[in-house]
Amino acid sequence: MFSGSIPALVTPFRDGAFDEKAFRRLVDWQIENGSSALVPCGTTGEASTLSNAEHHRVIEVCVEQVAGRVPVIAGCGSNDTMNALLHMNFARKCGAQAALCVAPYYNRPSQAGIIAHFSYLAEHNDLPIVLYNVPGRTVTDIKPETVCELAKRFSDKIIGIKDASGDLSRVTDHRMGIGKHFCQLSGDDELALPANAAGAVGCISVTANVAPKLCAEFQAACAANDLELARELNDKLYPLHYAMFEDASPGPVKYALSRIFPDISDELRLPMVACNAEARAAVDAALEHAGLLEVA
């Protein structure tokens, strides 16, 4: 259902509030430069600091601005199953094509609890679900056998995964346990090349916020099995992938966007703070390496 370069969009703020004008411009720029789908209200979108009303408004504005040009995979995850369902119900109502649902964080459910959580969501809403596994943030890990169980139990509902476990063997685990139809998307930009080689079909990306054209070209090269071009583009992007995490994300990516778009603020919400001087220097060097400082 989904493939290619899919940015996990930042949520621009201005004076503490959601900056709709800047967000609409970002959405248009992403589509114009080849992004194949968009993810509002993910981790990079600071969803954990948005009120439910703000969360829903960001999704609504994204769907409205996209106007059917690409799919919208709305971030709907929560550690509270009922709140995740609330987000899914809204996303479906306003026209999103799928929900990205992170493993419940903080609660630390067992694998049985994870199955129960996602089963409840699949049984109470018909929006397709892309699982989101990022144990570095959630502590909870959606094990391959759990992914396979959910995908088999709800083959028409649980249609893919964004995997940010860092374990490349899981791409093959999922292919062997579910099949090639299951949509596997890397959640780590720096691992997108080997993940695609193993059977992934794209990346839900932080870097694509800043480098949508290069990321789209990289994914297109992978899809065309042009390994030489894919390597060349990956080398160009590689320092930027790491610069995005030189300090707590999304600080560096918001700083990077503010360098490209002066009218997009690098403002964050507490407990996130502006990235440090070392991270800013790394971002500046990576932007220069990728040739991105004059693209906007």
C-alpha cells in the first residue's frame, strides 16, 4: 500500500502554538519534491506534547492540504488504547488513508498485552494500521512473532510496520512469517539501504523533512534495483541521517529546517529544548555536504 520516501513531519510551532501556515508550506514542498506519503503526528511531530485537539487539528490540516495528492498515514499511537482509538476514529473521519500506531509506551505490556492492544484497535476501526516499533523510545518491543500473529489475525487491517528496532534481520523474519505483501518500512534513515535490500519498500524518515528530493530519488533508485545510484545518494545523505540525532530529536531536524526555511521556526515544546552548538555544527556540515542550503 505504501512505499518510497515518507517523511515523519515536524509540527512547526510559533509562540507556543501550532503554526498552520508554515505546516501547509512544508506539506506542499514535500509533495512537490517527491515524497510518496506523509506522516503527521508521529514522534518527530512531537505528538506526545500535543493536546488531543491539537493532534487532531494537525492531522486535519495535513489531509486538507494534501488534497488527495499522496496518502496520509496519521500518527494515532498512544499508551492508552482508548485514546489511540479516539485518534484513529478522527483520522478515519477526516480522510487519512492509514494510522501509524506505536507500541504502548511506559506501561510496558507483555507480548500478549501488545496483541490485545492492536487487536482492539483493529476490531473497532476499519482504518488500516501500520505498526510502529521503536523500543529505544517505548521500552516495549513488538517481537517478530507478535508482528506475524497480528498480521495473520488481521490481514486486511494490520498491513505493515515501521521498524526502528535497528535489527535488520527482522525484515526477513517478517517476510518469512507473513509474506511479501506485508508493507515493511524502515524507521531508521541510516539503515534504509540494507533494509530495502532485505525486502523493505521505503522509509518513514526524519531526514526527508529536510531533504525530500534526495530521499525520494534514493528510494526510487532502490526500487529500480540501481544499487550504484542508491549508494551514491546514500553517501550524500548519510552525514545528515546522523546529524538529525546529534542531540535529542526533533531538535536537530527543526534547526535544519529553519536553516532552509527562515519562516519555519526551530521552536520546540518542553521537555524538548533547542539543540546544542555541537549538533548545530553537525547539521550545518551535513546540509553543506548534501548541497541543501540553497534548495528552498
